[in-house]
Amino acid sequence: MGSKANILVTCGGKWVGTVLQLRQAMQEVPLLQNGRLYVADRAAITPAGHFADGSFVVPPIGHPDYIDSLLEVCRRAEVRVLLPLIDIDQVRLARHGKRFSEAGTTLVSPPAEPVELLFDKDCFHRFAVAADLPVPKRIALEELETADYPLFYKPIRGYGGIGAGRCNSLAEARRACSCRDDLMFQEFVGAPEVSIDCYISPAGVPTVRVPRIRDKVVDGEVMQSHTVRLPDVNALAIRTLEALAGRGVSGPVTVQVFAAEEPMLIEANPRLGSGNVLSNVATGGRLLRSVLAGACGLPVIGDPDDYRDGLYLYRYLGDVIHDGSAPFQVFPRMAA
């Protein structure tokens, strides 16, 4: 990839904190120290674009020209690392990793097959059961009449909590099924949800594992969170990462677990979680530094237990005011 040193974050329009921390991480990866960080989004004006070194407008993820447009951006902007942040973007991009590689750009994603395994909730449930990883009991549609309520339902190919919910009775379960035909049901688990921000090295070794309680979630994205040490949860996370590494997964992974008396696996996503900024700080910047170093083909080592617990994330709204297309004022103001 020669002297390429630039990064492109896709669908990154609102992730200001992640963009700022990625810029810091670039300075700690020798091959990226002189690089620029760009944001690609379907919107011409985005908050994160203001804090990046530049931005590009691309078609929506589902558009037929989306991949070709990104490839053109990567060639023109000499992008070395392409970093997707959301599930449906990664599912689309993973099928074209070879094309990006041929253009001199490393896509931060496992191959298409394990990405699909983790995105499809039915496939993931069967994978977890086969790997002897504890998961909530699944309730088949024909078992709804005799099931113990409440139950939890979610779309088999859903993301961000869209279309998921609790049903307290058979009538509510039938109502949910009448709205969409791609639901799966499982026992309702009334335990705190823990997101675990992780990294699996290119050698298949878990080197980062930071559990954090999801204190407040809005539309599937964490707004308040804090890091913790939960030995049983940590152990389940490592078992999950090792099983995923055996299926070809490496790079950033977000594992979600119910912190019940006996922890249970909810799901795993092969990307950075929405609260990655907290875990990155808890590891002294090691999470994002690992992501970038691994994408550059550099060795990545680390102790999963090397993180700081008791750190709290509180998200708030900031404002970027534009005069036409040019930024006019920013609140809060960036430090000089």
C-alpha cells in the first residue's frame, strides 16, 4: 500500500467522539502518523465531517452505486484503512473486501461469511448453541400458545433494536407477528445488559475486552455507560471471542451479555460499538490503536484485563452551525 496513510470512516456523520479519538490513535500508529481522516456520508453536511480532515458525499448504503462510489473515494483520497461503524454498512461492504484490497485499501471487517453469521440472529443462535455458549432459551412460533410470558422478540435480520420488544401475553405475541413475519422469540431475561468492547488480533488472540453497563440506551445507541469488572461476564466474553476467532473473525467485536446470575450471550457484532469512546479511554487508547495497527498489518498484543473500571460515559448534544455549507460556529468550542 506504499505511502498511503489516510482513513475513511463510513456512515460516520454523527460520531464526533469516535472521529476525534481516531485522529489521536493515528498519531500512535507509525504508518498513519502523517495521514488524514475522512468521513463518508450520504449527507453533505455532518457534525463529524466538521471535526475530520475532510468529508465525502456517497449514495445511501442500499444504492447500487454505493460500493463503486466508495472505491472511487478510496482511490482518489489514497485511503489505506476503511472503517465501517454500523451493521448494515458492514454487511454490504464485507462482500467486496477483495475489491477494496485491490485498490490498496484495507476494509476493517471479517470476510462476508462470518459477518453474515453474526448479523443473522437465527444463525448466531445456532452457532452459540453448537459452541456451548449460554444463550436465552428460544421459543418456536408453534410454542407461543404454551409459553411462559413475558417473552422477548426481535427480527432475525434486525439491528439497532429496531422492531424488537417485550410481549406479555399470547395476544401481544400474535400482534407482533401480524406486523412482521421475520421475528424470533426467546425467554425474557430481566438482567442488566453489558456491552463488551473487544479486539481480536490478526493472529486470532483476544487482546482487548472492556465490559460496560448500558445505563441509558436511546434507539439502540448507548447514551450513558460505565466500565465494570465482572469475572463471569469477562470469562463468557473470552469464550465467545475464541469461538469467533475459530470462524475467521478478527478485528473489533462488540459482545453483548445479560449479566444474570449465570451470564447469557445476547449477540456479537464484528465492529466498534456505539460506546467505543469509553472503552478506548479505559484502555489508554489501546482499543482504537489496535484497530488501526491491525488494519495496517502491524502486530497487536495486549492483556484483556488491562483496562480501567469505574469510568462513566455521559453523552450530550453539541451543535455545529453552518453559513451555507461553511461551518460558522461550534458549541461547545474546541480547545485551542
